[in-house]
Amino acid sequence: MTTEMSTSITEVTTMSSLDIAELTNKEHYNVLKDIRRTLESLDLIDKSDITYQQFQVVIDSQTKRTKYINLNKELSIQVVAGYEPKFLQAIIKRWQELESQLPTTHIEAVESYLVQLKQNEVLKLKLDTAIKTKAHIGNKRQATAMATASKAVREANKLKVELNQSKIELDQSKQYCTIKRMQMLHHGQTFNWRLMKKAGLELGITPIDVYDANYGTVKAYHKDVWMKAYALNIE
């Protein structure tokens, strides 16, 4: 992975265009062209979209040009599918190395981080209690320590809410499914989001927004919409 990229607990690991260029021995600007062609062919962006709004794009602050773009495993492999087999093999091998280092699910990652944060919270709260027993806080360092402990409590509560939301989204997945998920289940078959939107409007069923590591959020469509548009059962 490039050293300029970091992955938080709420993100699935991504591979940057710089990494792809290095692993495939191609010029970076050519890799960016290949990425754009792939995204257009999958209807993930329009030809008029020059900003890649739904993707993790890093822009050079001075030139305002694309510095690099981060892709998930599926898209990165699709981009290099037409390259020489040895380069495709290099990408797949790199993904195997990355996946062996990650938690298996988003929920596990959140729960692991929450445990770590709670441990830190206990230590900070002990410091907070010791400070409050004093009759007077005489300097800014002690006041800052108290503020830090309170912030840790707020962060822990926020993570609890995120964990509950993630579980709710997992329950919703029994009724809703994204285009990307259906493509995986049906071996790369292409689905048109415009057709899905039309079917949803006709049925009066609104899609929901679900978390996606690469795009932030994506639309998930109800099982009845999938049945009307493509006669497919998401179950």
C-alpha cells in the first residue's frame, strides 16, 4: 500500500492507482486512464464526471489534478484484467497479503476498536477522578487532562451508536441489495442503476443508503425492485 494512504476501522482496505502502477510496471497516468475506462464501462461514473465524486480521490493542492485514486479489490482486479497475466497475478498476490492482516468483518473491526477505546477510557477516567479530588485545579495541564477524559467518553458512546447502526444495516441487507453485491453474486453481470431507479419509482419503493468503503454510501434496492427490473431474487 502507498504510504500516503491510511485505512480507518470503518474502511475496507483499498489499493491506490500508484500501487497498481508500481506492481504492473505502467506509467501512473496510463493507469488512471484505464481506471476511468473501467468505471465508465461499469456505469459507476458518467463521461461528464471529471471529479470521481463517489471515489477516494486525492487531489494535489497546488495543481488541483488527481494525485491518485483508491480502489477496492473488485475494481482494482477489473482494471488490470486485460494486462499481462504476471501483472494480474501480482495484484492478486498483493491483495492476499493485505487481507491476511485485516479483521474479517466491519463489525469485528468496530468491536475491536471499541474495546481498545474503553480500556483507554478507564485510565483517563481514573486520572479525571484524581484531579477532581483536589480542592483546586492550579494549571492548564490538569484541565486539559479532564477534557481529554470527557472526550473519550463521548467517542465511546459515538462508537456504540455506530455499532448499533451497523447491526441495523445488516438486518436490512436481508431485504435490500446493492448493484455491486448483485454483480458479485451473478459473476460480473451488469446491472443498470437507471433501470433500478425506474422500477423503484413504479413500485413506490425508495432505495436506502448503505455504507460502502470505496464510495462512502451507495444505493441498495428492495428485493421487489430487483424482481421487477431483472426477475432476480436477492435471497
